[in-house]
Amino acid sequence: MKHMNESFALKGRDLSAKLSALSHPARVEILRHLSCYECCSCKDVVGQLDLAQSTVSQHLKILVEAGLVRCEPHKQRSHYSVDRAALESLSRSVAALLDTCCKGLPGTGNCFPS
């Protein structure tokens, strides 16, 4: 992969981080739950899932760090909401990646020219 240019590698790392955050079934369910509301507390999410509060909190932290969920302090709790713009961007990036991979690159077949 040493032939990739820097901007592609950064996009790849960002895409990989976001997809990694979605690689756990509990985080997918948390994201689905959050997407139904303007915002939720960790306690609200715990009430919908069969997981301990500490587990949900850790999953929320990963989603926030990946930039897919926003966290806003509100009194003594934090409110979580889906970052819809980030999800739209992720959707476009994944679609572009799959489109490129399905169509292949024209030319010699060398995806990483010297």
C-alpha cells in the first residue's frame, strides 16, 4: 500500500474507523435507536437494549469517537444524537468504494501505479 497517495490513505483510515465503529451489532442497534429520536440519554438507550449501562456507555463512546454520534452535555447527563451529515457522507463513501470495486479500474489492472 506504499503506492497510495496520502489523501487516499487518510480517506481510507477515516472510512475504516467509521466502519469499524459499526462492526458491532450492539452499536448498530444503538444507532438505529438514536436515529428514531432527536436525542437520547444513555439511560434511554439502556432501557431499549438488554445491555448494562456501562456497556452502552462504552459503545456510545466509540460511536462518538468515530464521528457518527454527537454528545452534548445537558445538566448532569449527556444527550446523544445521530450525526446525520456524517452518516450521509459515510453512505456516499461506501457506495463509491463498492461502485469502484464492482466496476474495476480501466487500464492495466494495476490499482496502485508506481
